Amino acid sequence: MLEAQDLAARRGYSQLFSGLSFRVAAGEVLVITGANGTGKTTLLRMLAGLSAPSDGVIRWDGRDVQPFDQELRNALAFAGHSPSLKDELTAEENLTLLVELAGAPVARASIHAALDAVALGKKRGLPARVLSQGQRRRIGLARLRLLQRRLWILDEPVTALDAAGTALLARLVAEHLDEGGITVAATHAPLGLPEERCARSLAWPAGPPARCPGAGQAGATPATARRPLARRAGGGRQRGLDAGASRRAILPAIRWALVRDLRIALRSRAELGVQLLFYVIVVTLFPLATTPERSLLATMGPGVLWVAALLASLLSLPRLFAGDYADGTLEQIALSPHPLPALVSGKILAHWLTTGLPVVVLAPLLGIQYSMAGDALLVLTFALLLGTPILSLLGAIGAALTLGVRGGGSLLALLVLPLYVPVLIFGAGSVDMWRAGLAVSGNLSLLGAGLLLAVVGAPFAAAAAVRIAMD
């Protein structure tokens, strides 16, 4: 059972609603209607655990829940405004990844059957960017069909669907209710459900009472007067990952994020090429603008290569979370039963493999034009191998903190550049120590210690920042 008691929400200095209470039992659907800007999406995000109410209590199965509650996430299938699809991936790949993210078992035959059921079987190999908005919505319906979660929270689920798609949605919701599930939906268009399916337990502050728009008579059956539908025999809902399974899912979560982001990056080779080209151009222009004197070039070379690596890393940081934030995928990641720091770790690792590692590989080649000796190039390469992951790890914190902020790119640079300074000093200084005949172990040890600290702490800090951005 899903309950809300005396909920209140504010947006800035405006009170969206207050004193909101309702109860939805198993086998019931609550449809929320109301004018634009009255807080329907805000309410759904509260119920899903993406944000906290300014006042009041939300209960799931009789237990008070807080944002990102593990038990609630295990039972939840959330569908926001955006269908959470990546344009670079096919319909089949998108659906497979979303189901894996939710911790549900994935079989290729099940994926094909789900796409066939939403009339996308013949388009499963097409990239999502060529699909219509209605077809993208149908992939979301296929996801709901596969997840088998007890609680569905749907934000404008009818948007972009044609008559056949709306009928399919109504059939899926009806089957979900027959199995004892709960559905909460905010919509301006009819869901196509019969009136007796609706639970009228919410009088929306700035709109009509909750009801199924256009579904028969104006009045709806009160939730307290309906008998919840029984679940089918053997049709118990999947609970997702329990706390122990969540801890055991750390490596699968890292693998999921790593494989997904690498796949997307390799299909967006132009973006990777721009970043690497920027690195090469910056390093190449310095000798042209200064002096051809070999000794001077050898002295300034390590610093130039490190500054160029730092700027190239900074250039690519928005790709870490901004795309997922814009298309709704970050909401699904935050609500996944998998540990969020593990998912963030996989994304950071993918970022370093596609941006930091190529810089490390190119450094010895670019260092030759600075007349750097072989041992100096070896020290430089090893320092970059230790330092560039730190740039990705610290940069992930700044990228998460600036999500959704106007002018976030400039703010991101202001946040992370001071953190990059020690890495730059010890990284470039390691080659200077070697040229001076001193031991480089001190600088490299400090870089190694910094990498260890960043690996331990940065994923948790970035995950916390992502949760803040979701609120």
C-alpha cells in the first residue's frame, strides 16, 4: 500500500500544495489531473523517492520512507517525462540496458517478445534517434511489461501515443492491477481505463479530483469503498535486490555502467576525436609560438603536456552526467536497486578509458617534439597514468554538482581547477625532479596516494551530488 499524509511542497518561494493525503491499495490506480505548474510532477517525484517533501510523510507497506529508500526502489518502476533512451543505441539495446539497470533478469527472447508486444519487433535493430516519439514511448511500455514491479509511477504516460498505443497502455495497466499492482499516473489525456478502476482519494489543490479523464461517468469509486484485486496465483511481484544482494551487485553495477558508456562513446567517435584533437593541437602550438631551442623545449614540455591533458579532461567532463540528466536516464540510475556509487564508478572508469588513457598513450609521441629524453618520457607517461584518473574522479564530483545549473560549464571549471592544481604540480614536477637528478619516487608516491584517496571517496561524493541534483 502507498500512503501519503499531509504532504507539502514548495518551489522557490511558492507553495505548490500542502496538507495532501491519500491512500492507494493493491489493485488500485490513482490518476492525478490538474493545471500545468500545480505540482503533479513534483508529487510523483516525491512518491518515487527522487525528492523530499517539505512537510508530511510517505509510507510504503506501512513503513515511512525517505528519498532513495532501498525497499521502495526495489518495488518501483518509474517513467518520467523522457523515455530514458540513448540515441546512439538500438531499441533492443536500450531496452536491455534499462531492464538490467533495474536488476531484473534479462533474456534475449524476453526482450524480443516485449518489443513484439508493443509493435516494435521489426524496428528493434534501429537506433533510437530514428524512432518517432510515440515509438520511443512504446519502448518504455515494453520496459514496464518486463520489470514486473509492484508500484508503477507514470508521468504523462499517454503523451505522443496514438490510439493503439493508448489502448496498449490501458491493457498493461489493467493487467498490472489484476496482479495486485499499484499505479499512480499524472495525465492530461484519458488513460482509457474504465471508471471503476480508479481510486478517488486525492482532491488536487489546483485541479479537479483525481479520476480517469474521459472514462465514463464523472464520479469515481472511493479508494476506501473498493476491494483490492487479488494477485494471480504464483504471480507475486519481483521485489528487486535486497540489501545483501545490493552489496553483491557492486561489480555488476560497475560493469553495466562501464559497458554502456563505452558503447555510447564508441558510437560517438566525433566527440572523442574533438577532445583528442584539442589535446594534440594545444601541445603542438606551444613550440611554434615560443622557441626552437631544444633545452628550453625540454624544460617546458612536461608542463605543457600536463596542462593540455588537464584542459582536455575538463572539456570532456560535461559528458559524464549531462546527457543522462537531459534524457531522464539519470533518474533511472538514481532509482536503480544497484548501489549508486558503483554505477558512478563505472561511468568514471569509462570516461577515463575514453579520454584519459588516449592522452597517456599519445604523450610519448607528442613529447618527442619537445626534445625530451627517453627516461623523461617514461617518467612523464607513468605520472600521467597515475594522474589522469584523478582528473576524471575529481571532475566527476564537479560535473555532478553542476547538473541543471545555468552556466554549469563555467562553474564546473571554477570548481575543479583548484582541485587539479596539486595533481598538475606533482605530475609535471616529477619530470623536473628526474632532470635535476633527484628521486622521482616522492612525487609519484603522492600521485599514487591521491589516486587511492580519489578512488575511495570520489564515487561516493559524486553519487551524493547526483542525488542532490535529482531533488
